[in-house]
Amino acid sequence: MIQDGTLVVQDGMITQVGDDRAVTVPDGFEVIDGRGHAVLPGLVDCHSHSSLMRGVTENMPLMDWLPWYQLEHRAMTEAFAYHSARLCYLEALQSGTTCVMDMFRYMDRCADAAAELGLRVQLAPYVADRPGKDFFSTREENRRLIGSHHETQNGRIRVWMGLEHLFYCTEEAYREAAQLSREHGVGIHTHCSEQKEEEQTVTAELGRRSLAMLDHYGILGERTLLAHCVWLNNDEIARVADTGTSIAHCPVSNAKLASGVAPVPEMLAAGVTVGLGTDGPVCNNSLSLFEEMKFASLIQKATRLDATAMPADQILRMATINGARALGLDHEIGSLEVGKKADLLLLDLDQANLTPVNVDEQGGNLLWNLVFAAGTHNVAGVWVDGRHLIDRGQTTTVAQQTVIAEAQQQGLALHEACRKLSHTRTSMV
């Protein structure tokens, strides 16, 4: 932590960072007075699903919630997907998040939304190829997206192999994902061991637990990111660590859907890279990683009866450098270092919820307050690739109220489409 520091950005990269007395600002550079603020790496959301459905699938455990979520995807169109992504990417940026792993549909339109807003995104199509799951993305869509969008927008848009779940994807889909990952150097993203009943059903029907099945299919490895992993046992955690597989921890969603509390301290102790994910608005309601950070720590303290569990420094790393590492981006983003891309968050400390600020040689209270007191309303500025995207809470790249108004209109239309589908399916039954 640098108490009185200066950070220099040139051509989208961090070129200097350090104490004010040790940094020389080149002539002609724009100077932003950050007194009363903290500069952090942009936050990294390792698992999200864009959506226009918020607050409509409440008080449901995961297995009751899933049919409603499937209904949204049956009604999904390119237009709905675009407006879902544009709204969620705006909310992410306003929350201080500069990079999002989005698993969704029609991801070429999600790429359009990301390009408009300037957000850094990892796109993992919602692939499902088992019979009856034709309302999700196809393997061919995923292949085409790699060819058309991977490493576009100056590298801000990258494409992953996306696999929905063991009950949605065939063995061929997993093995093809592993092959294409090797051929194209892209990552693999899928869900794993989210709920106890799910884990029991996988074992009963497929003959192995979820992680063992994914291992059998050959997708564990350094390019693979598994979402949730709430019900991994110690042997499975060791296997994740041994293979270099990463995990996206989504504590708010896991709590809301009554899925349980992931054994994150054991994962970290085993050397697993664990990032944080919001899981999207449909099962979280919020895309705030500040909420996620606080809850990730408190849920472990409460359930373990251990006030020392998951301290602030550990949590902040999960939301920044560990999240970047889980996405294979730690050499580019996730920390304030010379040579890294200028994905930055400027946080206003001069507000009641962060006062008083006490920074000393031991760190003072700032680190703890960043995790346990800060919120999205403290976000004063956001940069991606050195481009100023959020200024005093407002986007600089798009007409913010237009995005919100169009999302409102499209959201109501999507709700109506889902209602009609639900009525039709009920009538047929």
C-alpha cells in the first residue's frame, strides 16, 4: 500500500507507479488529482450470466429455480441478449468491475455490447448438446465465435469454450472443448458441484461425482475455470489443485439458492486459485463485487464460528489478482504494476461510510474498509486499457439513460414472452 502515490498511464499501460517523490510525470500528460481517493486494480467478476430477469425467481432452491431460468433461454432472442449484456456490463462498470466472465447466449451480440461500453469480457457460450436442450448455444456457435471474436477489441474480448453442465452436455462436447482449448489456446468454463442434491443425482446417473466426470472427460487443467464447487470434498480439492484448475466462488448466489457454503479456506490452503463471481442478476440481484467480497468473508466466519477466517487481504486478492489469474490474465491485469494494462478503479474515500481513513505503515483501517465498508456508490472513476469509462458514476461511452430505458422496455417484453411460453407449456401438460 502506497500512502501518497502517483500512477502514470501511457498508451493504455501502467508505465510508472510509486511514491510521489519517486515518480516523474511526463510533460503534457493529463493529471488527475486523486487526493481523498484510493486507486485499486479494477475488480474481476469470474462468473456471471447476463440477464434482464431480476427479482422474478425468488425464494427458490436451485432445482426449482432452474426450470424458470430455462424458460428465459427458451424465449431468448439476439435482441434480448444484446440488451441483457449492455445493461449488465453498464452495472458492472459502475460497480468498479473492469473484467467479466459472461456465460450467456448470442455472444456475438454480447461482444457488441462490450465494445460499446469498453468493458473487458471473457465470453463463454452456454453450450448444451443433449437432446431437449436445443434452446441453449451449440458447439458450432462456440467454434464460430472463436474465429470471429477471440482477441478482438485490442484483446479486451476473448472467447472460451463454454459448457453448461454434465446433464446438458454430451461426452463429445467436453472432449471437443478440451481439443479446441489446446488448438486455439482458449479456456474452458463450466459449472461443477453447485448443490448437494445435484451432486447426488450426478453420481447416481453417471456413476461418478461431478469433478470425477469432468476429469474423466479430460477438461481439468490450467486453462479450465469451474464455477461454484460448493460440495467438493478434500480429495477433490487436492485434484483441482494438482491439475491447476481454477474456481469461481459465488457466495451470494450460493446462499440465495440455498446451495451451501463452499470450502474456500481449504481450497486456498491447497493452492487452488479462487476468484469471485456474482453469477448474474437472475440469481444474485446485484453485480456488486463489493457485496460479494464482504459476504464471502462473513459467511465463512459465521459458519465456522471463526472470526479470523478469510481476512480482508485474502478477499481483496480474490476480487483482483486471483480473479485475473483464474482467467489467465494475471500477466495483464489484476494488480498495479508497471507493464500491466491500465484497468483501474478510483474509489472516493471522502464519504461517510469510509470515514475516518487511517493509513499508516501497518496499513491502518483502509484495507479492511475496502472490503467491509466500501460500496458501489464510492466508485468515482473506472478505466479499462487506460480509457476513462466511468466518471463520477456516469458512463462516458454510451447514453446511459438510453441503455436503461431500452433495457426496461426489452425486459418487460422478455417477461411477457416467458409468461406466454409458461402458459403454453402448462396448457400442453
